[in-house]
Amino acid sequence: MARTAAIRVPHALVAEIDLATDDFVVLFDDLGPARAVDQLDGCTLADAETALHEAAALHAPRWGDPALATIDWLAVKPAQLTPMVDAVLPPIITMFKDRYRDVLEPEFVALIDRLPHALIVSRTDAAMPRTVMHGDFRLDNMLFDVNGGAAPIATMDWQTVTIGCGLTDVAYFLSAGISPDERRAHEAALVRGYHAELVRRGVRDYDWDRCWFDYRRNTLHGILMGVFSSMSVERTERGDRQFLKMTRGACEQALDLGSFNLWDA
């Protein structure tokens, strides 16, 4: 898959797993010296632009490619995960609210309650363009200026790679990667830069209005990741700060863009 996309990924030298125990070893090439950006601090607008251009490098080469559905390890994942997510999401939301209700804004809690229905509706949209998406496209999974600046960015942690709408990665990154105020001021220009890079890389019949519409609708993933991930790992002080930041950022984005109303229509 990596050879068919233009995104920079580490080359795996060794990848071995014991299927009986799930013990594994992954050894990949050295990306250093490189610059990491703390998810809690957020990145500069220049880094955000670099990341979204790299998202286009992932999405454009396989944009609308029907052959993706024939790749078993890639295509089967949504079918396996969807029933599980639908079943466990309501109780996870209850646990999330029990943990964070006293510190999370009521309007965001109300949005989280709308999440299960909106996710189910979103899966019925066959018109949304499909491509390879990373699924956890955020700063903690990126290194900038890799190999001393030989490449502007490299993206890691591909366990969530799947088939979906590329604008999901874009919306998720912007909700968590920059502050809400910066996003409001610059998101249209940043998404336009992503769209221009898609076109430059050969995507056709996908105009700006449709791109912006898909961006507005695909903020749900950021809320899902904040809620679901917080209940799936060991609780830590840093984790609380990170998951609340992710959830708040995605909820503010969804409110600003009217995302849930677009799925209710």
C-alpha cells in the first residue's frame, strides 16, 4: 500500500508477531534527527499546512479507486469494527460523561449524546469519495523535518488505516492540531490548500464546494476518537488533558460548522 501512495512513511526493516500471544517486534528506519510536536501544545500554521499537504499525498493516489474494496486486510476492517462500535459506544459515552461531566461544557456533552445516531447515518452516504485514510492523523503520530530536513514530515502509527473519506483525516487533524481560535481564522485557507494539493496530484471532478461540504460533515471522527480512546487506555493525568483537548476541539469544530445538522437533514 505504501508504494502506491506519496506520503512519507518509515520503511519497516522487521515486522514479526506471535499470533498466539500478540507479542510483536517492529523495527523501522531511523528518521532522526527530526522534530516532534506535542499534541497538547499544538503546532504552527506552517506545520499544519505541511501536514495537510501530506494528507493529500496519501489520499490523492487512491482517490475513488474501486480496487481498494478488494484488499482484504484494508476493506474488511470497517465491516468487523462497525457492529462492535455501535454496540459499545453508548455505554462508553455513559462512562465518559461520568468521568468528565464536571469539567466538560454542557453543550459538548449534548453533542456527544448525538454521536451514535449521526455515525450510523453517515455510513449510508455512498456518494462521499472514498480513499485510503490514516484514521489517527494527528501530531503525536508525526515527525517533522525528518532526517535533518531531508523530508518535511513522516507519518507513523498506521494501525487505524482504512477506507474512508479523506476529509475525515483533515477535519480530525485541524480539530486537535491547532487552537480553536486559529482554526476558525485559518481553516478555510488550510482546507483550500489541501484541496489544491489534491487537484495538483490528479484528483478530478471534486470541486471546492464539495470539498468544504465534506469537511464540515466529517468532524464526527474527532469526537469519536476523543471519547472512545479515553475509555480504552489506562487513565493518566496527561491522558485526561489530551482526551479532553481532543474532544473539546472536535466538539467546537462541529458546532462552528453545523456538522450534526448536516447529517440530520
